[in-house]
Amino acid sequence: MSDTPSKSLTYEVASSWVTELDNTIRETKRRIHDRIQADLPAFESQLISAKSVQERLQQLSSNVDELSKSISDAESGLIPRLVMTLTQHATLAQDVSDSDVRFNALLHLSQCKKQLGELTSLTQQGKLPEAVQASEVMDRLLAECPEPLDSAEVMHNLKRTARAAKDRALEQLNEAYSRCIVISAEEFLIRTSVLVRQSDTILTLPSILSSIPPASLSSHMNTLRRDLTMLYIDFICKQPASISVASHSAAVAPSEYKLSIFPAPPTTHNLVSRIENLAAVLDFLRDHLFPHLPYSSSFALSLCKPITTALLNHLLVPSLPSSLDALPSFLQLTHRAVEFERDYICGVLGDTSPEKDVKAWADAVGTHYERRRRVDLLERARAIITREDNISDAFRVEVIVAEEASPKKHLMDATVAPKTVPPVEEEAWDFEEESSTQDFSEENGWDFEDDVEAKQETTGGSSALNDNPPPNEEDPADAWGWNDDDEPTPPDEKDGSTDSSAWDDPWGDEPSVPKPAVVAKPATRLEKVSNKGKSSATSSAVQSPVPTAAPPPTPAMPSLAKQGTRDLGTPQQYAEKESYLVSGRSQELVTLVEDVLREAAELAKSKILPSDSQRSPVGSILGLTSSFILDLYRALYPVTFSNALSTSPKRAMFFSNDCLWLSGEVKRISALGSVPSPTKEKLIQGQERLKVLEESWFEDVVDNQCLKVNEILDGTERFRDTADQDRYDESESAMNEVLQDIRHFAREVKPVLTKTKYFNAIGSIVDAALSRVLSDILALSDIPEVESHKLSELCRILNALESLFVEDSNHPSFVVAYVPSWLKFSYLSELLASIADISYLFEEGALVDFEIEELVKLVKALFADTPLRANTINKLMQGHPIRS
């Protein structure tokens, strides 16, 4: 029906729906009837039960209505009558409660009023102890105030009044205390009783102290302890003082006791009197203050630590003597201090702790004395170390140098008398002598002209230095840079600085010798072998005139007629003594170390200080101070003068010398039999560290100078493109700068160092420069002819460094002994000239300093690829010839 639209709803459709519904209703009634009829007895039983239930339900509903009316009826109901009765009871109970609260409040308020009146009255009468007790009762009443009364305005007013009365009483108590106990810088006054202001009441000191609240009393005691400590205890321990005690007792006036203190003149003062003054102060406190204190034991104990601290820090420690003579009187002072601690700190003040600081300190007084002396001595050493250097205090120290330790002596022996050359040197060059017993004439049997040799034997070698070469011939020394001093001064040398200043004789063992115009190189065995058997044509080629600007076409080897067979005469007997410069500061430090050891020995022998097996022996701490002085020097000096040491090689070498000399002096001192073993061990350690420090500073200065030389040589750009004039000028400038820098370094350090160390330092720096030049040139892959001439000229600049290794014009330089790469560098300019010379020198074994790879690479860089170059390379690849 609901799905039928309104347009489709017609009479016929509605009639059909009605008919269908009627039929359905009719069918339903029929089924119900059939069902009842099917079980009619059961149906009738259920119908009777249902009617019975309905009747009982109606009866129950009637009873409930009657019960509800009897309970809830407004006039006769039970609940309304009960509510009315309870309301009346609650009102009556509230009235009773209000009456009780009001009564209690009024009662408590009356008690507070009465107590406040009593408090006010006692305060006004000056009965301050009773007023304090009344204020305590008043405070308890106010604290127990009923809650409703606590918030009332009258209670707030009562609290303010009570607080004012209490504060007034406490204020009068504090004022009375301040008049009973008066302490100032001049006097300490104690009155046993005092009259309360604006009253006739007299209060005793014990009653005042017992009436003051604990917190306020603790504050007063802290203040009193602070004033006692500052104005009396510390003052007495720090300076001399005079103390007097006065008392005044009368029947009417209050009794008072006064302790007065006045500064005393220090001229007639004894330190023991300070302890006596402390004892007088404590006696005064014991007799006139402690008996009146409510907690006297706690206040007395609080004074123990300040008194002990003052005794130690202001009397004993500052009074530690600085000399052995004053030690006995100081020991008497420590003995009296121990007695004072026993009698007063433990007896009067009641200190029962097992730690007795004064006695423990006194038992170790020897250790404290030595430590105090150590501080004073180290402060004295610090002043010496940090003082600026004074060159006028410096002095020279002579040392003995064994002949076998001198490289230049070995070199001369090898040049003059080959039979004395150690076998190690011979093996280093792979050369062997024909006979170890040959004399000098046999060694120089080179088949040269006898008249030249005879002339040289007669003149002792002077002709070789004085004979000038023919006018049209170049001096063979020029090829080796021996006549560099005759050449024009390089641009960097036009400032007037010459090398002669480097040879002012700072060592003072020989008079200065003018530098010769020609400095002959020693005829070393390498040069002899390289020239042995050389043809006359080669010799003439060597002596042929060569333009200064270009290298000769053939190797300019030194003429053996003038050098190889030259008789150098009797070897110079070099002095075995050398000297170096040491600062006066080092002498003062050594003197201080000796004084320390002497003082430690005197202290141990004096037996003034008692020995204790549990502590170090007497004098050991003082003796070890000697090594601490050395440690302080090593740690403090390089830091204090770091700028000067880093910028001045002379200053750094000066410091190295000081360490060397100190090391020797400390070694001498430690070898003395009077030095105890522990001190000796420390001194030996200090001596070894000073030796290491000396060596490390010496090596650092040399290494830094080598780095500086390398940085300068960086300007050559590894000698590339030297055919270009600008590049050549840059390289030439760098080489001249290296020359001047090394000479300047030599001038600085020569007055400071020994000869041996000086030549070692200069030799290392020169060797570094030559090695760098060698490595750069040998690393070039292509060297045209023009560049080879330029490189040869550049190498000749550094030949002037040989003059740094000449001490006497009558003897050759010993540059080879200190510059291992000198011969290799000297041959380099010759190798740049001719492939034939390279082949010849190689066959003669003169190029043993060069590696085979270096020679092969140099040949490839210098010469074009020809059969001659190939044959030369093949010859080189076979290795250095073995000479028998």
C-alpha cells in the first residue's frame, strides 16, 4: 500500500485492499479459536490465574496509597513532623556552641591581657630576666589562641603590643650585655653586673647571658670570638705587645676587670713573650669570662682552632730562621709553643682531640726549616735566572781537545803524512796505500820535476802560495775557487761587510793572521788519484787561459806540479786548548749550588735538629734543592727569553754553552765525596739533562739555519732556465744571499763557541747549502751549453765559503773535514764542461762521491744523444773502478 503512487490509487484497488484485510482478520480469529479449542483446560486454568493476579494487584496498590499518605501528609505525616523536630534541635545546639566559643575567646583574651600587663610592668621595672620569661609565656598564649580569636582585630593589636614589649626587653638585655663585655683594640673590659637604664634594677652578667635567647647569644659569642681572634690572638702573634690586667671591686659599684694591650717596641722583643701574652689573655678569659657563660665549654672549644692557626701561621711559620745560627733560639720558641698547647689549648680550653697541630708541626720543624730555606734559595735562583744578560760578566772557559778528536788534525795528517791516516778514512774512499811504511817522498813519487819538489822542500811550501802564474795563464786555483777573494765583491757585499770580521780571534789562543790572497786547497788523496798519470796535454789544457764568465772546455784540475807534490812542511801543532764563552749567570748558579750543598752539610753536622727515622735525614731536603735550582734554570730560562733565543743564534749558542759548562760543573760537584747519595743521583740526572739540553739547542740552531738557507735557495727555482738573464740574476742573488747569510752566522757564533763546535756548525750549514745546490742541478733533465756555463758561474760563488775553514795562511783549509759534500760540489763545475773529462775522471776514480745514476742523468742532461755519450753511459753503468 505504501509503495502505490497516488495516481494509481483507485476505488478498485482500495476495495481489493479492504477485502484482503477482512479475509486476513477472519483467518486470524479462526486460528486463535482453533488453538484454544485444541487445549481448552489449560487455557481456562491460565485465565483463572490471570484474574487472581489482577485482583491482588489492585489490593496492593490501595495499601501503598494509604501508607504514602500516612508518611508524607503535610499535617499528619511522619516525615514533616521529624524534620521540624530536628530543625529545632540544631538551632539549640548552635546557640550552645556559640556560647562556648565566645566564652573561651573571652577567657583566653583576658589571660593574654593579664600576661601582657605583667610583661609590660616587668619591662618597665627593669626586671629583664623575668620579662623574658613573661614574654615566653605570652608567646605561648598567643600561639595557643583559639581560631576564631586569632583572626580578630583585637588579637592583632595584642600581638603587636606584646612583640613591642618583648623587643624592648631584649634590646635592654643586649644593651646591658654590651656594657658588661666591652672589647676594643686597646682593652677588654668585663663587668660582673650592670644597672638597667631608666630603672633601679641591677642585673648580673650570668643572668644577662642566661636571659638572652640562644640565637642572639650565639651571635654575640661569634662576634666576641671574631674580635678576640682579630684584635688579640692574631695581633699578639704578629707583633710584639705589652699586656696588663687590672681589676676593680667595690661593695656598691659593680666589679670590673680590664685587660689592656699596647704595641711594644720591636728592638727588645723576644718571640717567646708573644706566647706568654697569649697565655695571659687565656688566663683572663678563664678567670673572668668563662665562669659566667651558660655554655662556657663550647665557647672555649671554639677558640682552639683560631689560636692554633695563629700560632702556626702568624708566629712559628713566619719566624722560621733563614740561617743556621738562629735555629737554636727558634727551637726554644717551638718548645714553648708545645707547652702552651698542652697547658692552655688542651688544659684551659679543654681540647681533647688526639691531633695536636702545634706539636706535630714542632716535631717536623727540621723539615719545615729546610723547606723554607728551599723556597728562599729557589727565589734567589729565580732572580738570577730572570735577570737580563750582562756581557761584561761573561768569561771564557778553556777545554782540552784531544788531537785525535780534531777533524782538521786528521785532514792535515792525511795531506802531509798519509801513513798516519786511520784505515777507516782509506776504506771510505776505496783507496789503498801501496805500503803503510812509505815515507813522504815515496808517497809523492808522481814523476814530476825534481827541481820543483826540491824547491818546495827548501821553502817549506811557501813558494806554492807566493808564486804567481804566468801572465797569460790562469791560476789553477781559480778553477777551484781558491782566488775568490780576488774577484769583484758580489752585490750583497757592497755594504762594507767582509769576511775578515769572522776571523777576529775570539778564542784568544793565537794572534789573528791576515787572510791570504790565494788560499790553497789541501792536496787530498782523491785529487792525487784523479790526477795520477794524467798526460801533459791535459795539464797544459788545465792551465790554459779561460774567460772568467765561462767555464773552460776541459776540467780545470789543480796542477799537481804546484799542489800534488807540494811539500807542506812540518804539520802545524794546533793547540789542544779551546775556549768558549759562558755567562756570569752560570757562575752565580754554580756558586749557589755549592752554597746549598755546603749549608746542607753544615746542618747535618750541627746536630741541632733531632733526627727521625720516619722522616728523611737532616739536610736531605736542603741538599736536594741544589738539583731543583738546575731544574728551575732549565724550565724558566728558555721561556723567559724565548724571543731572544728564537731570533738570535748567538744568544741561543750562548745558552747552549751555559748548559754545557753547568753540566761539567755539576758533574764535578757530584763527584765530591761529601755529597750524599740521594743528592748525588739528582745532580747526576740534572747534569745529564743539561747535557741533553745543550746538544739539542746547538742542533736546533744549526737546523734552523739550514732551513733558512734552504728557504733562500728556493729563490733559485731549482736553477731552471738560467740562460734567461732575469732568471740568472735571481739565482745569482739567492746564491750571494746564502753566502752572506752563512758568513753573518759565522761572525755571530764564532766568539761564543769553541773551535770544534764552531767548525761543526758552519760545516753542517755549508754542507746543507751545497747538498741543496747539488740535488737541484743534478735533478735538471736538460742542461744546454749556455746554462751549463751559467751554472758553473753560480757554483763558483759558494767556493768563497772555503775561507771560513782557514786558520793559518801557511796551511791549507780543512773544509773537507767538516763539509762532506765539498769535493763533490767542487767537481760539479768541472763535470759541466766536457764529456771526455767526465769519462777520464770516472776512470781515475775521482768521482766516487757521485752515484752512478747521478752521473748517467747528468751526462744525458748535458750532451746530445751520440755514440760517444752512449759509450760513456755504458762505461758509467759498469760501476766505479776498483783501485788497487
